[in-house]
Amino acid sequence: MDNMNNGYTNGQYAQYQPQDNGGYNSQFTNSPVLEEPVSVGEWIVAMLLMIIPCINIVMMFIFAFSKTEKKSKSNYFKAVLIWTLIVVVIEIIAGIILAATGASLMDYLY
């Protein structure tokens, strides 16, 4: 059990280097390259930027698709963009249904 350290060696993290091999170090085929976790301060700044209208949309794309961002932060913002797209599509469909219902109701009443 003491051999299991979740891939961390003495609490040291690898510096994040974007790789084309699926995030795995080519020297050690069975051990993933672990990057430094996103710090609390980085999350606070990211959340603060998400509060600002219009800036939040731009920053979501920057965080999601920037090659310099940490993988976990990039994946989180990709998921946020997917959920945002799903919600927008549902709102558009609901708006169309509501408009059609209102138009048919107005036609029925008058």
C-alpha cells in the first residue's frame, strides 16, 4: 500500500508541457505525466472573470482552448461551454414554442 502514491513522487509535480501523445510521457509508457494542480488563487481569478458580463464568454474560450492552460482547467471550461450550448439550444426551442403558443392563442381569442 505504501507503493501507491497516485503517481506523485515526493509531492513533486511535473511542469505541464502540452504533448501530442495523449498526455503520457514517452519515457515511461505506464505512468502518466502529472501536472501541477490548479491553485485556489487561479480558481478565484477564473471565477471572478466569470462574473463580468461579455468578458466571461471570451475567457471561457481562452481557458478552454489555450495551449498554456493546465489540462484540468481547460477540460472544465470545455465542459462549461458544452453545457452553455445545451442551455442556449433549450432556451431557443422553448422560446419558439412559447411564441407559437402565444400566436395561436391570440388568433383564437381575436
